[in-house]
Amino acid sequence: MHIKAEFVTSVARLDQLPDEPLPEIALAGRSNVGKSSLINRLLGNSKLARTSNTPGRTQTLNYYRVSPPDIRAFFLVDMPGYGYAAVNRAKRSDWGNLIEGYASSRPTLRGIIQLIDLRHPPQPLDHSMSQWLRDRRFNSLVVGTKADKVARTKVPELMLKIAENLNIDSRDTMAFSAQSGLGRDMLWQWIVDMVA
């Protein structure tokens, strides 16, 4: 399936949010968890989202318009990574206000995908994000990234540990590999269900 996708805009302030009333799916996760790589693999374009080995590269809400052949168009929104220690406190506060303001003011926001590096247990900020999503009753999915970096036989066990650690239903989790494509179809189906 060919998916047409394009970068639309970077948003640093709430008054810059797009007016186009498309459904939105947002990606949240710690810095360097693999959000850009996931976007590129999911949408079949290795150059769409800029990947970097430098944590904290994404400092704005980055909007991508996705136009699949079989469902209505939607925005995929890459949020700034949380937990990057090298960013000063004021900047982290600005990001927090941007994310909070965005999520609480967008009636078109249909779901948030929280990414967690499968190789490490959820960190305190992962717990905070997970609780924040539950408190606001967002449709959410936890995706364990970098599944290709662990033995394939360990993936189900690690995903179960993430679910238990975050105190969420394991059916609200899935593993993903930007390298092999593991989980791509399952993630795409979740998004389709959310934007339909």
C-alpha cells in the first residue's frame, strides 16, 4: 500500500496550530526513543522525518499530513521528546506547556501513541506520561520500540513487563521495529481505528 505523506509545519506556539480539521494522532516519548524512525517506517519514507543520534532534536510539534488510499487523511504529530537533561529548565517548561496546551485544546486529537525503548524499563517520566494519558482519558497505545535490538523470543516478555510496570492492560501495548517492520501493520490498524 502506498501512503502519501508530507511534512506540513513545525509548531512552537499554540497559535500556530493548523486550522485544517483533520483527525490527529500524536507520538510521545523520551528523547531518542525512535519517534522519527517509527514515522519513517510506518509511512514508508525513510527521509520524511529527520532522524538524529542527538537527543532532544525535536523541539516543536511537527505535523505530517498522511493521505492513505483507503481511509480519510489525518495528521501525525511528532511531539518533543521528554526527559532530555541537557535542555534548560525554562525550555523544558515551555515544551510541557506546549504539549499540555496542545493535547487539551485539540478536539481533533484522536489518540496518543507513547513510545518506550523496549530494552529499558519505563523511567519515571514514562510513568508520568502514562498516568497523564489515563487521567485525561485519551485513547492511547504504548509501543515498545527498538524490538530488533533484543532477542525475538524476549520481546513478548519485555512487553508484558512494560505493561505491568505502567499498570496498564497488555492489550494496550505492542512491539515495533523500524529496522524489520515488526508491528507496523498492527500499529497502522490501531491508527485506522482511531481516525475512522
